[in-house]
Amino acid sequence: MTAFLEVAKLLLKSIPSMVLRPDYLLALAVVVGLVHFQYRRVATVEERLFGRVKYEPRRQTTSSILFGLLGGALGTGLFILIGISLSDSGVAYIWPLALLLMAIHPRFLCFSYAGGLLSLSHLLFGWPKIHIPSVMGLVAVLHLVESVLIRVSGHLNPNPVYVKGKDGRVVGGFALQKFWPLPLVALVYLTLPQGPLREIVEMPSWWPLIKPPGEVPAGMELVYILFPVVAALGYGDMALSRTPREKAALSSRYLFAYSIILLVLAVLADSFLILQYVSPLFAILGHDLVIQVGNRRELGGKPLFTPALDGLGVLDVFPGGTGHRLGLRQGDVILAVNGQSLLPGDDLRWLPPGPLELLVRREEQEVMMWYPRHQGGPLGVLFVPLPWSPAYVELKGLRPGWLVRRLRSLWAEMAKKMRFRR
């Protein structure tokens, strides 16, 4: 551990000079700007659906920057501990390919798909020149960091949404949408003449776990240097049959398990050639399986927010409004206002000024709430939609077998190529 403590000291000493470089600050500003742009898009959709925005984009961006710093520290530690180098990881190809895949479907904007396809292209056609274990290790570490960020912050500030299910009914739920700028310090390696003049930290004999390709020429040595980079991670999910916290925790567990398996495959791929074929396929199909299993469990469950038969269900409460001051919260059912019973479909979008007295059912108990000085206007509450609500979003996606069918032909070609090499 002494060697890693020395690396940590060197890292802390080098961070100011690395992050204050103009090109690094520009890259960071661009990524933060993209994150803010995504939150503005979310806010625009929310305002179009419900007439107001619950979470201000600048506040969302600030929160994401803080969590991104946490993720960047974790990612930096994992890159150094495992010894993943960017030199042969194909980063210059992964980003453009990920953007091209996004044109097919937004969920393909992911390193797992881009890294997996680049690795398969290298195996089949010899292009681009990349080191598959390094690519798979990079993908695994980024998803491992993402799983941690989802666990600690994926449930925060969920956006209420009306969703039309497969049966045609509209139900209430929450869209979980997070974007994190990730300032990282990664490794690159150089082959330099041996010499005693350089100040080099001697690493353990087992390090790195993912070794660079090829042999070091005689009289030369492999030297790793710290290199600052900026990445961005995103998370999109839907909570319909679970609370946002429960849904984010479940998604985090699935993604964490996927990342650990992929990381093990990446480390072992240096020693076992077959795993250089298996790991890219797992990167693609495993990630797709994580999404499909999560969606099926969510859409197949009983929705939490469906209309009550004897009142108006509360889907969400906007901060600062009368409903918030009264103490209303998600899952409440308003049974009566000022002694007048409510029925599904009653309109509470505007209330006259004066005192308000609400009879509310909360977890099978009836609670009386009173507010003396309502100024008139909306209650500041988003109600559970009726099944025939005209305002909703519709879940659409690729059929589950689409990706499998596309990859069968690739697998057949790889099998032929492996037999030919034998």
C-alpha cells in the first residue's frame, strides 16, 4: 500500500497544475454546460406538461457537480488501483461512435455499446488498433462509478410524470433523470529509455491488473503518467410501481453486478483469448439485459399512483405552495375540502381565498389539515391522473430481441474467424 500512498501524494500535489490548464477548464466548462442544457430540457418538458417547474435547472446542475466530484474521485482511484491506461482504450473512437449510436436510439448513448462494438470491429477486421482489456476495463469502471452515483443520488429530485401503459391507462409516476460531469485523473503510459534520473514510484509486482499489449524493448521501460480528463455520465429511469428511492437502489444493484462481472472479464482477458471475444459481447448484451430486466419488473408491477375512488390522490407537491405549507405529501388522498367531499375528476386547480380545511387519508388513517390564509389560486399539488387523462408521455423502445438478432451474425463471423486462426 505504500506505493499507492505515494501515488496519492503525487496526485494531490499535481491536481492544481493539471486542472488549471486552459484546455482542461474549457473541456470541463463544455461538459458542465451540456449537463445544464439537459436539465433545462427536462424543465421545459415539465413546464409543458404541468404548467410549472419543480426543480430549478441551476440548482440541479450544482448538485450534479458536487456528486460528480465524488464520482471523479472514485473513478480516479479505480483507474490507478487497477492500472487502466487510456493509451490503448480507444477513447478517441468511443465518443464519436456513442454519438452516432444515439441517432439509432437515445439509450445507445453509452460506452458499453460503443466500446463493445469497437472491440468486435477490432477482432473481426483489425480496426481500430485498441487493447480490448483496456477498453472493457474503462467501460466497467465508468459503469461502476455510475452505479454508486445512482445509489446515492439517483432518487433525488424526481420529476413527476403521467405515463400511458400498455393497457392504454394513464398512471402517475416519476422520471429519474440525472447527469453528472466527471473530472477524472487517468493513466497513460510511455516507453522511455531506462535511466536513474527520473523520480518514479515503484509499484507492486502484481500491478497493473490490466497490462499494456506487447513487450517492452530492451533498454526501455514503461512509465505511467497521470493525465486529467473529463467525462459525463447520465442516468434515466422510470419509477411507476416503486418509489424513486427503491427504483434507484434496484437499478444501482443491477448495474453494480454488471460492472463487477465486466471488470473481472477485462482483467482475465489478458490471459484467456476467448474472453477477448466474450467480454465485448457481455458489455453489449449484459447492459441491454440490465435495462430490459429493470423495465420489465417496473412495468409488470402494480402502479403505486392510481386514482382513488373516494377522493383525489396526490402525486407530488410543489415547494412553496399552499399544499406544501399544509403538509401534503406524495401518496396522500384528499377526501374533502372545507367539509365538501371530493370525487375522482373534481377540479381543484383553483381555490377561492380564505381558510382551508382538508380531510386527508394518509396510510389508512384520516388526518385533518388546516391553513388559515390561503390567498386564492392553485393548491400547488399535482394530482394522480385519471386513466383517460389527455396529457401523458408514452413509453416506447426497441423490441427486446432486436439487439440479439443484430449480434447473431457478428457471433457467427467471430466463430468462423476463431476456427480459421486455430
